[in-house]
Amino acid sequence: KIIEDPNTHFLLKVNSKPVGLLHVRKPKYDDYQDCGELGAIYLLNEAKGKGYGKILFEKAKEELKRMGYNKMVNGCLQGNPSNEFYKHMGAKLVDTNPLTINDKEYIENVYFYEL
């Protein structure tokens, strides 16, 4: 059974200092309603390249499994260096979507993972 709470956030602290944030949720994508969504991973610049992104990614998978999902999707704007991170984590590019942010048009890559 999928847990009804649509959003879950985690704060990653190193030596009591916040360095990263994870957001998982029900999917925003109509075509992937049977998947949980990794909504966001954010890291402070000084925390990048130290394995913290992988820790948050694994936590996302763990939490979405706990919520009852066995598949996961996430979006990432084309041109964002984080696309390489998601590919490294085993992402399969399954879709692209137009996205408007502050009246500017972007393309979002949609990635899929089996949990």
C-alpha cells in the first residue's frame, strides 16, 4: 500500500552542519503514477564530490520503498550537470517534458529506476 503522505524531506548534516536536502514524493508526472519520485537532491557546493549525493540518492530509494513503490522517477533540466550524476546512479532516460519556469521555457529529462 502506498502511503498517502505526498511529500517527505530529509536534511543531511555533517558534523552538525546542514549540507544537503532530499525530497521524495508522489509523482508529478501523469504517465508515471505507479512510480515514486525523487523530487530533489540539493547539496552545498562544498559538500559536492564527497559521496553525499549517493547517500541521499540511496535514502530516496529506501524511503520510496517504505512508501510502497518499487519504481522511481526523477526529472532534471537539460544542461544541468546533475544529469551525469543520475546517469551514473543507473538512470534510464524515458521521457522529456517542456517546462516553464518564470516565463522561460526549459526541457526536463525524466529518468527511471527499478527499486
